[in-house]
Amino acid sequence: AFDNLPAGEKIQKLKEAVAAKDLSIKHLTKEVARLKRLGSAPRGRSTDSPSTRAAYGTPRTEKSARGRAAYAGTSDGPVTKYVCNLRTDAIDVRLEEFYNATSSAIQI
């Protein structure tokens, strides 16, 4: 998407994208913590509604036993660990560190 931009502008756009993703991660982390405190999603509001999926860009997936187990309060890491592709890419390394410290059932 940024291939035709000059290097400086491309870096700036990528930094902005990372900042937006960080903000989304913070929001989702807070939401997960809130839902864990409640024990489940609030009645009357589906977390798998079309508007929620559109807002966060998440596709609808069938809930498997494996996915449900990840929400059972385990803190031993995500369902599937993320491995960065390029160790010289600081953003990818940071993503690996952050994601693998969560108990996320959402694979990236």
C-alpha cells in the first residue's frame, strides 16, 4: 500500500499504522479484562455482531473448544505463538514480545 511513497513518508505512514494498532490493542486488552471480570459478554450485546466485526476488522469464525479454552483464564500465552519474520525489524520483534505475553485466541 505504501510501496510508491518516498522512504521517509513510507516510514511515517508505517509508524502511524503501528500507533493505530497499538491503540486498538490497548482497547481490546481493556475489553477482554472487562469481559473476564463479568464472566461473559453483557446480555443484549453480541461481541460477534456485524458492527463489532466491521469496527475491528475481524472475520466471523466458528467458536471452537480450543478458542473457548483461551478465554477460561489461562495466562500461559496465546493459543498460537507469533514468531517474527525479521529479527532486524523492531516493530515485528515488539509485536512478537507483546502478543506472546497475552493469552489471545486471535491469531495474527
